[in-house]
Amino acid sequence: MNAIVEPGPLTGSVAAIPSKSMAHRLLICSALSSGITDLDCPTRSQDIDATMRCLRSLGAPAMLTRAGMRMVPITVGGTRTSTKIDVGESGSTLRFLLPIIAALGTTTEVMGHGRLAERPLAPLDEQLREHGVTLSWNGAFPLHVSGKLAGGTFHLPGNVSSQYVSGLLLAAPLLDDDVEVLVSEPVQSRAYIDLTVSALATFGVTVSESRIKDDAGSYRRYGVDATARFVSPGVCAVEGDWSNAAFWLSAGSLGSEPLSVTGLDSQSRQGDRSIMAALSLLGARMGRSRGIVAASRDSLHGATLDVSGIPDLVPPLAAVAAYADGTTRLTNAGRLRLKESDRLVTVRDALLALGGDARIEGDDLVIEGSERLAGGTVDPAGDHRIAMLAAICAAYAQGPTTILGAQCVAKSYPSFFDDFRSLGGRVTEQEV
């Protein structure tokens, strides 16, 4: 499906969708807990469905309810000695579940799709092997996993995916030994680890945190005691998603009228809530009150922003930078190369296709702002966040924009274009 967007400002109010990041974590905790859990999560996405599908395959019946999902734990559904799972294109699902599969001792064939095979698993796979697990990983699916994960000390560098740390912490309560994960500093995307710690706390698991030093350097230590076990809270809600709300707040920053997003927790551990500070640095006017965050245009100007800890915010920030006065430099963005697309390339190419000016310098994305973008044709390369970036830019362009393969937004936000229309956006869908 192609989406054709005609210029027209976005304004009004939209409700934040449930956080995909938190939904993954709470679903997994629910499947491993002591009892049935009802999750308040009124909307889903392809990635969330992938995690639900895999948990069912591992023996945790998952049912849809009017409010969201009801998870019956694996201890009730029955742990499988062997199974097959399909993680789709969800890197979170794969990286979270590998340690859990190993902790359960389930012999598993893992299938994945899209660009997922190109995204790294090292050094997580090495750490799993060192703790008793056999993986047949050679950069292609299917991936075969067998053996039983042992506890102890796991070592990870801080400049790799935080999902490796989260996966080990989520598996820790299933083991009979203490677990400590030592992550070398600086720890990139630490907020996502904090999100995992928060989810575990909701299910009665305490993670101790400290900073240690030795002759080799300094480390962030995360520890889980051998006695820790998941305890269902019965009911819990998935909080609003800052990562996708960032696109609407960026749209508000470009318009003359405010745009607000409801259902956001300003105290959330989601690192992407820093979109408020980032947009302020680009000259937007921000406001918040009782779960409502609003953005509107003020005097937009370029800025230098370190995005090493907030890589998912690069597409919405790039949309604002494209219309800001002067130069914006998004630094330390190298991890964008390992997303659903090489986002350094696809963000740059999307802006160029719309008549903007962007370039890559090492691991930095440099954007020269302009008062106007012409519009054009954007190929998001199957990447949901590039399609959303194109739509936000297109709303303020001079001419129409065609977004090829726009159905890719379903990976994280199936109702994106419906909400786009509710805010006054002019978009038609074209079957191809």
C-alpha cells in the first residue's frame, strides 16, 4: 500500500498508544509469573503480536480481551521440551526470548524475517554459550537453541544493544543461581534497562544496581538473587508510548496551532520522554499537564543533540530539523545502522527525496534546515519509523508526497494513518 499525503497542518489531540517497549516486557513477565495476569493494552502491533505468538508456542496461553490481553503463565500452560517460534521482524522479541528459552531448557527452532538476520546477536550469543547453551547461529534463520542456561556472571559491553541486558535480567528469576550482569561504562540506552527493572518490580522481582571499578575499567552491575520469582499483580496497565508520541509532538512543533498527546507519564522510565527536552532545544514550545503533553511552533533553530541513548527519536527529530533555521547535528547515531533499515541512510534519503538537505558524517547525521520542503516520493525501505517521518514532513511540504509501502507502520503503530487523519492530515491509500 502506498500513502499519498497532501499538504495540510496537523492540530488537535490524540491519545498515546500503549508502549511497545513496555508491552513486550510485561507480556514476558506475565507468561513467567505465578498466576493469570490481565494486561490493559487496548491496541497492539506486529511486534507485540510476535511476542504473544512466541509465548503461546512456549506454553503460555494468551487470549485477547476487551481491555487487552489475558496471559496464562507457562507453569499452568505447561513448559514445552521442544518447540518452534517465529519472532517475525521483532528484534526485541528475539533478544528478550533467547535467554528465556535457554533458562526454560526448551529446545527451540527460531524463525525470523526481514532484515533481522543482518542485525547482530554478538556478544549475547557468546555469553549464552559460556553459560551452557548451544546456539547454531551463523547469521541466518532458522536458529536452533538447546541446553540449559546456568546463572553466574555475564559480561556485556555498554555500547551494544540494551536488549541483551534486558533479556538476561528477564531470564534471571527462572534460574537457581544468583545472576549478575556487568555492563561496561558508558552504558548506552540505559533507560531501556531501567524500563526492564521497572517491569520486573511490577512482578515482584528486585534488581540490585551498583557501580563497580577494577583495573580494567568501570561497570554497571545488575544483580538478581537466586530466590527471586515472578509474582503476578493480577492486573496491570501498559503505559503510553513516548517513542511514537514523539512523531505527533514533532508535528505540533511544525504547526502554528498546538498539538497535544494524552496518556503520557512524564515520570516514565522510557528514555524517549526526552523528546520534550530535545524539541525545546530545537526551539519548539512545549507544555505538559496531568498526562497531557503539547507542542507548538516557536522559533525553530538548529542544534547539536547526542542521540546515542535515544536512537528511536532520530526520525521525528529529523522532521523538525528539516524545517528549522540553520544546521542540526545528531551525533553518535551509529546504532541506527542496525535498525529495521540503516536509518542513517534512510533518514537522509527520505529528507533528500522531499527536497531537504541532509548528509552523513561518520556516525553523525547533519541536517541543513529549510523553510520549505517540496514533497516527493519516499521509499521507507520497509521501516515503520521512516514512513512516519515522511508523513510528518509531508504535512508541511509544498506539494504532495507518496510514501511507498506505507503499510510498514503496522510494525509498531497500525493505526498511525487513522490518527493522522483525526488530526486533520490529508492522506489517501493506494493499493499496488
